[in-house]
Amino acid sequence: MKLRELNIKNFGRFSNHTIRLEDGINLIYGDNETGKSTIHSFIRCMLFGLRKQRGRASRTDMYNQYEPLENPSFYAGTLRFESGGKMFRLERNFSRENLRSELVCETDGERLSIEDGDLKMLLGGISRSIYDNTVSVGQMKSKTDEELTRALRNYMANYQGDAEQETNLEEALRSLKAKKKEQEQKRDVHKHRLEMEEKQLHSRMDFVREELNHKVDNLEQTKEQCKKEMYYREVPRSEVSKASRKRSHSRKWMYTCLTIAVLLTVLCIAQFFRVSQLFVRAGLSVAIIALIWAAVKIWKNSHENRIEVPDSQENYIRKLQWNVDYLQNEINEQKMMLEDMKGEEQEIQKAMTIPSGYEEEIEAIEIAMQVIADIAITMQQEISHRLKQKISEILYDLTGGRYHHVTMNHEFEIELHTEDSCVSLYQVSSGTVEQVYFALRMAVMDILCREENLPLILDEVFAMYDEKRLERALGWVHRNRGQVLVFTCHDREERILDKMGIPYHKVILEGDN
């Protein structure tokens, strides 16, 4: 990208002011308060926009700083620049009442969309913070701030390949972390559900065991009671002895009755053969009476010998026996139920011990994250090496070969190395410190702004440089940068450029602008 024309319509102290710029070094000269910083800010606002902040911050923001006193609703400008062999015109009105922006390719008439990222693409995809810390160096800002450190770290975590392919490691890690968290939450829910199921199952098993033990005890008691009722409580012992004696008497009468019956049979036979009619008749009469008397005695003894168990007692024994059968069936069912529950418990415990699908997914994500972390470390080492190498090359030129190379830790603390010594940054002069930070900015610019060769803007950057340092710095930017805007209120830059024979385009800012 090369800036060709700044048309400041109404911005800060400028109104309808046009500045044309050329390739190479553009020396923008003016005394203090002639608007050098205003032009610098105008370029930045044209490229990245300008919005009024809210609250207390709005009192000192850039919007209020450069808002024109006359006709503030027309707070606008135009920037013409060249990129990729085409000319573009960028127009903006910064007024919050009439905020507007437009980007047109003057070469082919195509209208581009700033909102859709067309301007950012022309800028090589850099952000405002990278712009402020690399290509645009304002007054008293040759040292880098925390934004540059963050930009370097982000770049090392998000290595950008060529224009067609981009590997965003940090975004990939964020996505994987989100997926891992999601899977961990699902795993925890699954685990909690299994634990609750196991807890509920244990409660049910305890209840069934308690019921089973209670029924087993009841069964034993019922069996014992049934035995007692059947074998001990059915007939008292005194009644049994008495009944035995009566049964013995009954048997005797039965034998007597049988003897009489035999005698009667003999008499009947004698009658048949007509033996002594009177004797037979008397014998028959006596035998019949004796037989009747013996039969009555037997019948009476048989009734007296019967020991009857009351109906209620029999029913009670039947109930006990039924209860025994019922309890046995219940116990068998609950034992089967308990076995089923033990199988269920084993299944739950197996599910809790064997890695679930969530665990496998989490493990796969962790492996992917580790791979990405390893790739990031490799890239960071590679980029860190490139950065240190680039800083060393630039600083070697800026210091006339005094410092051969630099080292830098993960906190970006820099040490300088000569042929035979190593010194920390706080041990060198302020001029050398300025050179180191300038070299750092230029090295970072080469790394972070690879997609587009942007113009380098230096606003009173060389104030701390002596003549020799300034000569080396101007020689380096002439050799290594395509378009450079040097804002200065001194004639040293112009004099040294003339001395070195370096061509430049001079823009003079008058005090009445």
C-alpha cells in the first residue's frame, strides 16, 4: 500500500487541505503546533475509523480532540491510496450525526464494503493495535507498550500461513476447550445419574433385605407355632391317658359281646336241631339280652373315648399352615428380586468403572489439544528465532555493528550482545534503548505485516538520536521500506538526507493552516 493523497476536508485545525505523497521518504516538515500530529491522526482515523466514546472517556478521546469548531457536522476527509496496482478512494464523515464511509476502486469503478472487511483485506488484515505498534510510531512512543507484547504473543499462538491458508491455533484451542467442557459436563451428568441410580438401588435392596429378614423370622416363628399347635396343643396329656383307659375297657366289652354272639349262634344251631326247647329258648333270651347290653356298653364307651378337637382350633392350624406357605412363596419371590437387583448393581458399577463415550471423547480432545500445544510451541520457537534474528540484523545496522545479536526471554526482556560481552537493556544509554525499540518495531512489522507492505509513519521519532544514529536510521529506512512519512520540526533529517544523497519528497506545513 502507498498513500497518494490526503484531502483533509474538515479535521482538527485543517479545512480543505490537500497533501500529496510520493514513493520513498516523504519529509513532512513544520514547526510545533503546525498540525503534524493532526495529519498523523487523520491517516489513522481514515484507515480504522473514528467513533465518539461514551461517559467520562468522551471528554478526552480523539473524537473531541480533532472535532472541528466550525461546521462540526461535516467532520470528514478523503484518502487516496494505491494497492495491488490499483487506485482506491476512501471517504469518511466522522460526525456521529452523519456517520458515513465509502471505499471505491477508481481503477475499475468497483464499490467495496468496509463493513464486510474489504478495507481490512487491503491493509493485510492487521488490527488497529498492530498498526499503532509497528508501522505508525507517534511522538514519545518509540518504545513499545503492552499491546505490542500481546500482539506478538497472539501472533505466536496464531501462526498465519500464506494468503490462501490460515492456521488459527488459538481459535482451535478455544474450540477444543469448549468441546471438552461440554463433554465433561455431559460426563458429570451421566456419572451423577449412575450414582443416583446406584443410591436408589441400594435403598431398595436394603428395604428388600429388611423385609426378607422379617419374613424369614415370621416363617420360623409360624412353623414353630404350627408344630406346637399340631403336636403339643392338640390334646392335653391327662385326657389322652383317660381316653386310653376307656379304649381298653371298650375292647374288653367288644370281646364279651363277641363271646355272647358266638354263644347265641350255638344256641340258634341247637334250636335248628331241636335240642331241649326250653333250654334253648332260655339261653337265647339270656344271650340276646347280654348282647344288647354289651352293644350299648360298647357304643357308650366309644362315644366317651372320642376326644374331639374344637373347630376353631382346626381352623387356626389351617391358617398357620396357609401362612407358612404364603411366607415361603413371598421369601422365594423376594430372594429372586434381590438377585435381580444384584445384577442391576453389577451393571451400574460396570458402567461407572468402564470409560464411557464421554471419557473417550474427552481423551481424544486432550490429545488434540496437546498436539496443537506442541505445534504452537514449535511455531513460537520458530517465530521467536525469526524475531530475534530480525532484530539483531536491524540493530546491527543501526549501531554500526556494535551489537551483533540480541536475546529475548518469554517476557520480551532484551539483552544485547557484543563480541565479548552481554548487557541488559537498562545498562545502555537512552539513545541505544531507542534504537533497540525501533529495531523491535521494525522486526515485528516484518513479521506481522507480511501480507501488505504498508507505509512507515515516524512522528518525531529521532529526537533522542545523535547525528550518527540518525544517519544510520535514515539509511536503513531508505533501503528497507518502500514508503516512509517522517514528521519533524528540525532540519537535521533534511540535511542528512541531502548529505547521503537520498531522494525525498518534502511537504511543508505552514503555521496559519
